[in-house]
Amino acid sequence: MVPRSWRKIKYRYDLRGSYCENCGNYHYPPRNFCPTCRRRGKVIETLFPEEGRVVSYTVVREKEPYIVALIELDNGARVLSQVCCDPSEMKIGMRVRKAFRRYGEDNEDGIIHYGTKFVPVN
Amino acid sequence: MRRVAVVGVGQSKFGELWDKGFRDIVLEAGREALEDADLEGKEIEAIFVGNMSGGRYLGQEHIAALIADYAGLAEFGIPATRVEAADASGGLAVRQAYMAVASGMHDIVIAAGAEKVTDVGDPMEILSASVDIEWERFVGGNLPALYAIIARLHMETFGTTEEDLALISVKNHRNGALNPKAQFQRVIRVEDVLNSPYVAEPLKLLDCASVSDGAAAVILASEDVAREITDTPVFIEACTQASDYLALQSRKDILTMNSVVKAARESYKIAGVEPKDIQVAEIHDSFTIAEVLAYEDLGFAEKGEGAELIREGVTEIGGKIPVNPSGGLKACGHAVGATGVRQIVELTLQLRGEAGKRQVEAEKGLALNIGGTGATAVVSVLGR
Amino acid sequence: MMGIVSYGSYIPKFRIKVEEIARVWGEDAKKIKGGLGVYEKSVPDVDEDAATIAVEAAREAIKRAKINPEDIGAVFVGSESHPYAVKPTATIVGEALGVGNDYYAADLEFACKAGTAGMQICYSMVKSGIIRYGLAIGADTSQARPGDALEYAAAAGGAAFLIGKDPIAEIEATYSFTSDTPDFWRRDLQPYPSHGGRFTGQPAYFRHIISAARGLMEKYGYKTEDFDYAVFHMPNAKFPVRAARMLGFSEEHISQGLVVRAIGNAYSGSSLLGLAATLDIAEPDERILLVSFGSGAGSDAFALRVTDRIKEFEREPKVWEKIERKVYVDYAIYLKHRRKIRA
């Protein structure tokens, strides 16, 4: 689905979300409508902090294990993402920092999906 | 608003039904419901269908029309509607049917739920379309992963353990062994759950309900019509529905399903009951953690103390509030769109005293049907 | 004055030891380490490639430069492992950095000197005044045929250089020596490169490195003594040491940049990582000679003079510190990471 992924590039390659100037809330993914203010809201796109802490996580073990974590960035917005480290390094509350990585591809002859993952802050 | 009663119920066996197609299982459930209500079929004025994804599981859309056709009801041109809220589709169908009768629009309707998942390769993968595809699924957050994230935080915050979750699965399997229509008839032990392989840590294979084939149907009627049809009407005293943010990252607290809290609060108010008045419940245990969370969000336990109920046997058959006497999603099998309707079938049988070996003493029952990770919840309170 | 305004680097954290590769092929690890001077090499993670390495290195350069990425007027990415054969890495990088749409861009290929070629192009564009800043990146996840000698050193890594005015290191001069010399190549659709064995030495590496270095010095009036550091392309640890000696440099001049010992040859990232490691400790007024080499063949030589501005420039974490952050893998995991075996 090339056009659909293409529209997301700006918000996946980097942590670009939305901010409501009316209520001061940050949202990721970016929203068309502020859920607090709806029509009264004034939503703009903005770049989010590079770091955050792990709220919770899981190691998905159906095939090759990978780590999915709910991360709270330093501006309060939360993002679901993968963390690149050994599962034994994961701890609730640990600090992580964004990293640009591959998320997969549409087959060997399809487009490559890049996006933001996280690595532990050392 | 008129009072609405369940006058007939039916369901197919749930499981991997290789020999039966979608039409076969729907008709099996529908016929049983008509027989239960002793109706010919022409009395039905409208049909509401819960089916999550005929399109992806079968390549078939226009599901309600298909069912009306094969039920012999297209002959009368009745309105046939399919509703979808992931695995709360069944609950939605019941609620739509309830509203149709309560409002006076129709006198007798049927709510059916059906899903045929084994004709395609990966049933759980399609069920994972219930999450936010672009922002959760894209990063690898399928349905088990998201419930696992909730489970881990619940464990970290409240001290719930993997053993506690295993007890839920053990209870439901024990109950399922008493239910001839349940997919799994096997009693299991805590060690079996703990030794099963991890799907998404900390959730293991036996913490997760299987995605299965199955169909269920309930016939609803207004009170006056119901009393003509049956001596044992079971009334739907409340049927409420609520939503929550789709993606976990958009919710302020992932340990509370706001949709469940809201729908339950409204149902209790309408039915004039409190959580302690509920004597039997069918709760959406797509994952063991979901049942623990539901104990809290339905008000059976304080937030964080859900695990105590299972540890103390409160929710066993014979306990103070039996939960999932049918075996729940875990032992019956989770036939996605059929689950919410199956829950009403079970509660009706329980309240009529027709539940056989798994019978509990109850006059008030509650059903909780959840979509995905809780973006939709339907709560129904039933009473004699 | 124009030159390097900022730089960044990225080295994947996984390493495989020469012993481990030698174990699989039944070779003598001691002999190989002795011959190449390399003891382990960097290995990318399964979800890393030249584009992700380029972005990480470039983000560090931009962060240290404290500029608005939209002021970058050109992005050139040099690699021999671009993720696509057709579809530029440069635009993926530009998008990830938030450069906007007003920029010149292209991918470059010239074996291991594609990164320095990008530096020359950016320097020309800045010098001509058509851009304010140019970003030149050399990044690779170099492939080598399993069992081939190259396998011991073919590594992953990259560095990014922001070129503009008011630099931390002025590009005083640059000169290239180029010829059609087929020492190392890869035909289209072939998964692994081929090479001419010992032919890659004197007629290729040494001829071009020495000619470029001498050409720069003659044309612009430099002598060996004018340079405090020298950085050469590093296919192994022996070649750059010999090249240094041929030009009259001692091992002290090149040791700071000799990252190949610990991480192997990151191809388009090789000499640039050596330069980054050198800039990590260079003092104002010190001069660095950078000479890259790309098979096929050519060398780009630069005379760089460090300025006062380097004192306020953030140089932590240093390249050698990044080199020390490592996790070892065995040969099977290495194959999986390099996607030579897939599920």
C-alpha cells in the first residue's frame, strides 16, 4: 500500500506528532481533532522529544522475538514502538532514546518501511 | 421504552469446524433458537448480525443479506443489518436488536453472531485488525502483544502474578469440560499453563483464547409478545455500550478499560442494581488478564485487587459470583463475532435453570463483550 | 573560510571476532590477524542498513551543529550497499532529518570513496555560494562472500560531515587522482563483490593514495611535516600504515584514525570514521591529511586545518568510545544479521 505508507513517512521517520495550542496536550500519532477540545482546539504539528521512559513492554515470541514497548516521551505523549536491545536489558521505567531503523518491507521487490524504534540510553 | 425478553437461544459447537461452512453454522444456531422458541421463522421481523470480518476471513461482504437469505427470511424481505466492533460485534448485534424492540420499532427480532475463521491461514492475525493498524500493528503490536503490555504493567503495579492469570485459565477450562458445546473439554492444571510457551511475555499460549469457528443466535421479543411465546422469558434489563481510545498509547491509564467502566455503570443504573447483585457473569476472557481487569472495571473488586477474586475462588462455579460458567472464551473458543451472542445464550440458559452440569443459582446475570483491547465494550444485565 | 562545520558518526554495536570467522572456515586466526591487523569487525543489527546508519550519523552532526535542518541545501550519500538499486538513500535521509524539499540530492557510488566524493561536491556548492550547508555521508553495511578473505574485514558503519562557512576544520585544499583500474568490483545482480587479489595493492590502493597525496602536496605547496595527522582509507590495518610510511608519516600520525583494527573496514564510512576519530582529539591550528581510496579506482585527498571553533564544539561521545560499546555475536547470528539466511 504505497500511498498509505508514504503519507505516514513524516510521522514515522521521526517523532512528529501534534500539539493543541488550546489545551497544551501532545498527541502521538498526530491528530486532526484534539480529543479534549474538538472544534475549539488548535492543532499544529511538532517534533517530539528524543527520549522517554518505558511504561510497559512485552517480548513477542511467536517467531523471532522482538520487543514492543509503550514509551512515555519527555513531553508526556506516549508512543508504542520497538526497542532494540536484549530482552534481559528491559525494565519498566528505563530511559530510552529514539533510533532510525527498518520496520520491514513489502516483499523482496517491494518498498522498505523505515521508522522510529528505541534503544536504551546508556 | 418497552421491556425486552430473550425467548429463544441457540448455538453451534465452537471450534475448528472443518466440515461446516459459514452458512452451515449460522443456520445451525438459528434453527436451534427457533426450536427453542417454538417459532416457524416467519415471525422474525428483523435480523441483526455480529460478524467481525467476513471480508478478510471469507472474502465475503454483505453478510447480513447472506444470512437472511439462507434463513429463509429474504423471502419476506426483512431488514438485515451487520454490525462490527471487532470481537464485540456480537454484543453490538444484541444491543441493536434490543434497541429495535425496546423502541417499539419491532416486536420480534433475532440477533445472530457468527464467524468462520479456519478457511484462511492465520485467524489471530485478522483478529489483530482490531488494534490501531497504522500505529500499533505497524510497530509489531498485535493483539496478544498489547494485552501482554497491559498484563506486565498490572503485575508490576499491583503484584498480580503469572500464577494468578493461570488460575483464570484453569477455572474456565474446568467449566468448559461441563459444556458440550465448548471447543475444549480438557481440564488443565496451573503447571500446564505456566509451562505453555510464551506468545508475548508474560502471556503464554494457555493465557490466550483460540480464535475459532462458531455461531450463536438469540431471539428477542417485547414483553407482551414474549409472554405469548414462552413461560420462561429472560429479560434484558439493561444493554449499554461505550467506547475508549483505540490505541493504548492514547489512553491515560492502560490498566482501566474506560469503556467497560462506563458501560457497566450505565447498565447498573438502568437495571437498578449494584455489582454485588450480579450472581453470574459471562466475561470476555480473550486473554486471562482481560478477565482480571474486568473484575475490577465491573466493580466486583477494587482496582488492582482483581487477582484476589480468582485466588480465593470467588468466581468459581459454587463461589459468590461465578464467572464464565460456560468456560468463557478460553474453553468455548473465541468465535469473534459470535462470542457476544453466545454469552447471552449462556446467561439465558443459566437464568432459566437449563444449564445442566454447569448450572449456578442466579436471578441476575451480566455479560461483558469487549472489542480488541477495549475500544468498545457492551454490557448487558439479564434477569428473570 | 569554509569546510567542516560539524560531524557525526555511527557504528552498530555488534561485533564478530576474527577467531570466530576463522573457526567456521578452518583457518588460522593468528595468521589472519597478523596479516590484516584487524581483530574484530562491526556487524549491523537485522533492522539496520546504509540508510539507517546514514541517518544516525547525520542526526548527530546536525545536533552538534545546532542548525535548523532546513538550512541544509544538499544531501549526498555515498555507499556501496544502498538499500535500493534504484531509489535514492539521500531522500530517505533528507526526509528523516527534516531537511524539507529545497535541497540538491543524489546517491553516489565510487566504492569506498563515495563519501569523500560527496564532501567535494558539497564543498564546491558551498564555495560557489549556491547552498549554505551541504551534508556528505559515507555509510555502508558492506557484504563479503562467505569464506572470502574480505569477510574478515567487511564491516558496517558511517560518518556524516556538514560542510559550510565558519568551520571547525577548514578545507584548505582538495585534489583527486582517478583512473580506470578494475581492482575490486561487483556486477549488477551479483550478491558479492569480486577482486583481483594482490592486484588490489600496488596498482590500485597504493598508486592512487600516494598519487593523490603527492598531487595535493605539489599543487598546493604542502610537505609531510605540515600535517599533524594523516587518515587513509583502511581496507585493513597494514595498507594505511605502509602508505603512511611511503609518504614519510610515522605510525603516531595515523594511529588515532586507525579504527579498522577494532571495527574492520566500513567501506564508504572507513576513511570518514577515521577522520571523525581524529577530529575528536585535534587541536586548533593542527592540520589533517585525509586520503580516501575507492576501487575502480580513485583517491580524494584533503588538507584540513582545525580552527578555534572546535573548542566549543561538542565532541562527546568520541568515536573510540563508541567502538568500545559492543556486543559479540557468533557466525550464525552474524549470517542472520547480514540477512544471508532468512526465515
